[in-house]
Amino acid sequence: MVVDWGGAEHLLTYRQVEYTFSLVVGALEKQPPDGMASDALGSVLDALIEASVPAEVATVSTSLAVDWSDQETFARPPADPLSPGADPEASWGHRSAGVAKEDLFFGYFVSAATMVADEGAAAVPELIRRITLSSCRLDPVVAFVPVLETMAASGVALGDVVCDSGYAHRRAEHWALPLRRAGGRLVMDLHPHDRGSRGTFGGAICCNGNLYCPATPAALLDIEPLARGAGAEQAAAHDARSAELARYKLGPISVEDPDGYHRVMCPAAAAKVRCPRREHSMTLPFDRPQIPAPPDPAPRCCTTATLSVPPEVNAKTRQKHAYPSKVHRISYGRRTAVERSFATLKDPASTDVTRGWCRIMGHCAISLLLACAVMVRNERVLDAFAQRQIDEARRATVGLEPRTRRRRRRTTSDLIASAR
């Protein structure tokens, strides 16, 4: 059997086809249903989706944006809560229905990892690299960790992993620690309950996933993320405070070893602040902040130039960039790519995987069809990206600026100005 997909021929033997059908039959006969993809099903889903990613595109970026969304089943929920219903692995779940609103649905959670550009690199097609389907009775974050671990073990490099506070707020052993062990560099929005000072280590203050000098001004440790819709002046003031806080940070001087340990350096030893306990730092220019009264007695972070940090310190909140700095805000902005992925999958004018798109039920069957829909979506994204590159090259030849998206968000100030 020869399948022509996007101009590339993929040869499927009858044994492979027979294996796939046996996989479906075995999964549908699974007793009792657990709402999770088996290892065999996961390998088939990974192979299907990876087949839609050209080899020349697969290695241009190692960064991924991850999120989960709702996937309704065609089956109606059973009238009797004790009855398994037509789709026994589906269950009730919550989904976002707008600002500060939630809605119930009956089905599954679908998690996806979308390829995004590396920091400072050129744009890449936002292809979905991995998906998994899980029952709403299960935590979608925990269900997606094995998928990313398998992806890294298969030889696909795992770089930046951009996620929202729904992932960052999970226990460290359920998300952050496994991803770091697999080679991922987390870029996360911290949950409000995880922000601010959270104890000390060796005398250094644990705050927002970093270690800071014990003499850091308390006002700097309370910096919140920049509010949406903030003006240029507000952004500049916020970034200036974040830059001032960065001077007190104990900077990493080594990557994590296989056991999860890394080393950090005192900010005075790193020539970022002036401190009487580090005599050489007092010769620095006066544009560096000075520690007026070092703690007495001196904690361990003040008596050693470097500090070895075990993996349990800031295990849940430690990430690639200091939170909430400007560089973190720019890097985290890539997360919207995975939201666009779900939007294109559910677009009524194209793929439309909302309820009723397929009249089959069951975790395995829906997973396989959803993987096929992702393949179609990826091919469409590749075509659109290639056409956009051609258009931009043509505009450049005639001296035109690159095409930008038109601003659709109208503010209160815009409405007032238009009425004058």
C-alpha cells in the first residue's frame, strides 16, 4: 500500500496496517477503560503526526508551546450516573467559556505541543508536534508528561517549553522536574499563589523561582507581572524595576548536572552590587546599588563565592528567565501559538473537530481520527507559511515593509478620540 501525503510517498506494508487495526480493536476491548493512551497507541499517534512534519522543518526549532483544550465526544452523557454510557471513557470536564467563566462539556481533554520559533530566531511554521487524549477524570498535565519524555527520548531535541500557570502550579514532580530531566527549559507564567518570597536557602531569598541576596529591598521582591494593556510608560517603569531586581539575583554559573544540582554566584562576587563583605566589590562604579547593612551574622550565601543548589529548591517555579522581567515577557508571548493551533483545529470553515465532526466514540478511535485531523491542519499551515514567505520576499524586492497584522483591539481611548 502506498499513501501519497503532501507530495511525499510513505510506504505502508500490509503488516503495519494489520497492526494498526489490531491496536484499535485491542484498545476498544480494554477492560476496564482507563481514559489514557497506551504505549502502543501513543507510538502510532506520534508517528502519524511526525509524518506531516517535513525533515527540513523538524530541526529548525526546538521550542514548544503546550496547552490543553476540550474535545467533546459524539456520545451523550448517560442518564444514569452509574451507567457506563455509549462512551465509557468520556466524562464531564470544565472548559473556559470566556473571561472569568467556565462551562461543562462531556468528553476528553486534548493536549498539544506546537512548534514555535526559538528566541531571536526567524519565524517557523507553527506545526503541532505531539498530541494526547485523556479522560477528564485525569489531570491533562500529568497525562502529557510521558508524551514529551518519549519525544525527547526518540531523538527530537527538547528546548524551551512555554506554558501557562495551569502547568506551573502543578506539583514539581508532576511537571517541572520531569521536563527539566528531559532537557526542557521552562518558560512559565507563575500562579498568583506561587509568586513572591517563599522561604530561604543558605540565607538567600527564594522568590519567583530564583535566589536573591538577603539584603534585597522588599519592595523589589513584590513586583507583579505587567498588566495587559499597559502603556509604554508603565512598561518602561516596570522593566526598570525588574532590571534593578536582577542586580540582586544569585546568577547561575553552571547547568544542572544529572542529579539536578547547579551552582549560583553571589551578586557582589559577580560585580553586580557593592557589598562591604566583598571588599573587591566596593571598587565597582557607584552606578551599582550598594548593600547598606549586610545581615549579621553572615549566612552561607554571604561567606562563599558560589552556592550549590539542590533540585528541591525552587523546584516548581525555577525557569529559564527571571520572572517577571522583560525578556521573560517576550519569550512567554510565544505561548499564543498553541492557542492558535486549537483555534484552527476547531475552525468551522476548515477542520472543525467540534462535537459531531465524527460519529464514532471511544478514546482510541477519537485519538486516531484527531491525529489525522492534525496532519491535515499541519499541511494547511505549511502551505500558508510557504505562501507568506513568497509574499514577503516579493514585497522586499519592491522596497515594501513586511506585512503586519492589523490591530483589531479598540480601546476606550480609541473610542473617545473617534468621537471628537
